[in-house]
Amino acid sequence: MGFWIATGAFSALVVLVLMLAVLRPRKATVPAAAYDLQVYRDQLREVEKDIARGILSEEEGVRARTEVSRRVLEADRALQQAKAAELRASGLDRVILGVGLVATVAGAFLVYLQIGAPGYSDLPIATRIELVEERRATRPAQAEAEEQVPFREGLPPDPRREELVAQLRTIMEQRPDDAQGLGLLATNEAALGNFRAARVAQERLIALLGDEATGFHHIDLAEMMILAAGGYVSPEAEAALTRGLQLEPRNGTGRYYAGLMFAQQGRPDLAFPIWRNLLADSTIDAPWVEPILLQIEEVMFLAGVPESMSDLPQPAPAAGTARGPSAEDLAAAENMSAEDRQAMIESMVEGLAARLASEGGTPEEWARLIGAQIVLGRTDQARAIYDEGRTVFAESPEALTILDAAAAPLNEAQD
């Protein structure tokens, strides 16, 4: 009730001030007809004086008096009409203003009743942050979030991979303490789009490794949880992210999901600096760059950041372009002659090998080089590259898993 009394009083005060301004006596304006009337009356007096002085004869004075009198009557009629028109206009203006003020005040109250919240308390920043933290503390758990995810059509079927994963599941039931097998199972379940199964396998792996679990393990678990929950960052995923970033604070995947978590939870002020700094530290081909660019403008707006997209740091150009033969390259080579195909593959393999030796590269590029050497029949070189890669990525179990998968044909041939 206090709110309505206050708003009503302020509204009435505004209306009163505006009405007083309109009703205040205006500065008198003299119509043109009034000047004409005064001039004609002066002329009429001059005619009388001219007759008295004998300048005009009686007959001439009568004609002049008649003409001036006619003009006096016309000017007086015009003056009365101007005053009447001004009076009508003044009254109409007041009516329009009154109706407009009433309609404005009534419309404001009606709009507020539709979109406002009468009786709602003030929400200073501190209170808003408290409400956000309350929602964070009571948000759905991982299992509940997974149950709420609608059905999504899976990835295109890959019969060969599905068969291998089915075999791997059977093996892991018999060997539950095989850390390497659990890592492979989690990775391949995720590759098939089975994110819940991948999450379960990754949780088993981390439990098995204990204190030996790396930041990459925890961040991979967080990503699997988030994907299994349809993009939602649950408390369990947040815990995995926090642990992973404690061990690997520069990890791009973890930093992206940390920003996503704060954006989801109503803290764009925390999400924006995380994503802004991540863009500055990334190359343009980093997988998180595109999703950040799609969302950061809205996050900037919600955070009240006075910047534009052009003010954001630009990701660095992608590292070297020599990537080695991809599956598409090898498929295209099928239409070449044997000599041309061999020459093309060898040239690309040599370029990739030279770049990895001088500049280094990602685990995927090392795996591609191993596969290309196997295609060329150079198993000894492939094994040497594999051994070197395991040394380079010794601290990254995820990278070792990628290298192991690429070198699997070597182990099969050896068996």
C-alpha cells in the first residue's frame, strides 16, 4: 500500500505542475487587427480636425469620415474574431493536455500492473549475488540433469567403432582395474555420443588412479558430464572443473567450460573475463574459439562491459599449415597412378615429419604421422615416431591414448 500511495502522490504532483504551467496567464499578444483599429480611429480624429481647420470641405469630410468609419468597423470585427479564436484554442489545448495527462498516468499504472511486481523489494547488487549463490547451491545434480535431457539423435553409425567398443566393454568387465582400458573406453564411448557411459568410465578411471589422476582426467570428466547433461554444468561437473583447473590452470577446455558455467548461473561479470583472457591465449583453430565468439557479445552486454566485439583480443593465427595426409587426401590419392600416389604421400609425410621435428605439434598430428608411415609400410619408422611421441607426451594420458590408438596396427602386426 505504501508503494501505491507514493506513486500516486508523485503522479498527482507531476500532473499539478504541468497543469499550473498551462493555466498560468500568458503574456498578452496584440492581434494585427488591434493596430489597424487604432490607426483608423486616429485617422477619424484627424478628419474632424481637418474639417474644423477648413482643410476639407463639409462634403469631403463626410466622404472621408464614412470611409474611415467603414474601415474601423471591419478592423473591430476582425479583432473580435481573433480574440474568439484564441480563446477557443486555449480551451482546447487545456482539454487535450488534461486528457493526455490522465491517459498517461492511467496507462503507466496499467503497464506496471502487467509487467511490474508491486510489493517486490529492492534488489541491490549484493542481494542479487546472494540470490545467484542460492540458486547455485540448489541447482539440479548431475543424475537429475541427465534424466531431464530430451532424446537426441546420435552420431552417424560407425559399425567398426561400435564393434570395437562392444568388445572393449566386455574386456573391461573382466579387467575393471585396467586404467589404460578404462581411458580407451571413456574416449570411445564419447566418440560414439554415449556421454553417460563415457562419464561412468571416466569416473571409474579417476577413482582407480586416485592421486595420480591429472588435470586432464578431471577436465575430461567435466566435459563428459556437461555433454551428458545437454550442456548444463552441474555441481559435480563444477567440482571436476575446479579440480582440473587447479592442476592445469591453462587448460583451454576447462577455462571455456568455467566461463560457460558462470554465464549459465547469472554471473556474466565472471564469465566475460575468463573468455576474454582465453581468446587472448588461443589460436584461431582452437575448438572453443567459435562457441565463445557466438556467445560473448551477449555476455558482455549482461555484464555491463563498455566494449564492442572489435575491442576483444584476436586469437593468434593457427600454427603451421603442413598437416600431413588426411583421410580425404589418401582417398583422393586412390585415383592416381601408383607412382604419383606414392610420391604425393611421401612428400606430405616428409613435410609433416619435418614440422613436428622442428616446431612440435598436437597428439593428433603425431598420430596422423604414425598412421601415414604405416600406410607406406614403414613400420620401423612408425614405431620410432610412436616411441618418441610417448616421450614427448608422457605427462598427458589423453595424448598417449591417441598415440596408442594410432599405433594399434603395429601391435596387431607384432602379435
